[in-house]
Amino acid sequence: MPATITLKGIPDAVHEALKASAQTNRRSLNSEAIACLESVLLPRKTTALEHAVKARELRSSLKEGAFQPEDVTRFKRAHRA
């Protein structure tokens, strides 16, 4: 069963941002607060297919020939501890 909580002392700027976000997403203030909490506290796991789609999108956004294989190898080695 869902629990009920009361939040006190919410800064005005946070309250206004939550109200604006709720309006943008066509949700009640309560539903928007729950959505915000869920997005931070219960991050959704992405599937292998979603990762592949994102990688293809990134790859297609790069200029053809922008990186040579030796560049990629050098970049990877430079960021290893």
C-alpha cells in the first residue's frame, strides 16, 4: 500500500520549479513530486537494445572519418588509471 508523507520547508524556488514541471507534464503537484523522486531514487535500467540504439545515434552524429582507429586507442589509453 502506498505511503503518505508530508514535506515541510520546501524552498520557494524548488516549489515553483515543481509547479512549473507539473504543469508542463500535465500532472498534479503530488504526481510530479512522485515522478521526480522515482527518477532519482529508482533509476530505470536500460536494455541492451536501448544501449545499441543510443550508440548508433551517437555514431551517426559523428562526421565521417573524424576519428581514426589509432585515435580511439590513444583516447582510451589516456583515460585509464
